[in-house]
Amino acid sequence: MNNYILPDFIGEILRTAKFVHLATCNPETNEPNVSLMNYVLLTSKDLYRERGDGGEDPNNYILLATQKHTTKYQNILRNPKVSVLVHDWITIKNLVGSSSDLGSTSSNKLMQMLRDLNHSELSQFSVTLKGEVCATIPNQNQQNQQNQQNQKQNEFRYYRDKLLAVNSDAGVFVEGDDIALLLVRIVRSKVSDTANNVTEY
């Protein structure tokens, strides 16, 4: 697995926005699908304890919830590669932080704009992420289940609580036997603005 370090300012945007658009694709038909999703950004320190290997992991993850009968979930079972678009300007405009929080000393035009932006200017940017679903965690009824399945249910509850902690109104999307949680490892990011300046990271 290749590690990917998410730029700090992109992490700030992801921690501030409330929704993302998740794009999946059926590899058999090449038919794409896009869904509006609640989500939460996680670091490796936030992962369920039995999933980590105890080593250094600089990667970031996006946690989402879906019903298992949906097109996106069936697509992911066949093709774990996904794209995520962030352009939730209503909540992003409330981003608080100094320009020193926005990353490196890169001299490219887009980074200079990011260092100088104010809250209203941030609405001119969108972030596209490439990722791979590294885990699907289905909800399971604990009644008459074996220990291994109980552990999976504990993992589901752990991540469900992570989602609800930042999206308290998302309960309808994470409750029910047909629900699965998706853990997406971010592998690439791209930022674009209204002047068609695009920078990949």
C-alpha cells in the first residue's frame, strides 16, 4: 500500500464541510453513479483498534454509510475505487483559521491564493479526492452470533458513533439491518478554482 499525506488545508476543508458527492462505477457496464453523502474524516489514530497493525500510518480516511441494496454499494463490491467531490460552500464558508494553517511554502499560484483567501473566497474552490474502499462494515444482528461476528458488530458501532458525533442528524442513514459503513482511504487529491487553476497533490 502506498502512503499518501493529505495537505493540511484540504484536511481543514474536509473537517468543515458537511456533505460530499461519492462517485462509483460498475466495471462490467462502465456505468457511473453519484450520491450525496454524510461523512467524517478520520486519521489512522481514529481507526478501530483491531484494524490497525500498530505501525505508522500517515493516511487519511473518509467514513460513509450506505444501504446495502443501493447501486453505489453494489458498485463498490465490484470496484473499490471511488472519487469524492467536496463543494459544500455553505459550511465551508465558516472555516476558521489563519493563513499559516493552509500548508507549505509552495510558490505556485493556487497555493498563494489559498494562503491569502478569506472566508468568502473559499467558496471559489472545490476539492476532488481519489480513494479506495479498504473496508465495508455491515450492520449485523448480535442475536445468536458467534464471537467473530460480535467483533464485527462492535466495529460497526464504533464507526457509527464516529459518524453521529459529527452528524447528529444522520441517524436515519446509519440505523437498520441493511446498513453498511464504508472506509475510504484517500490516495490522491486535486483542488480547482473558478479561474480554472488546478493543482494535484
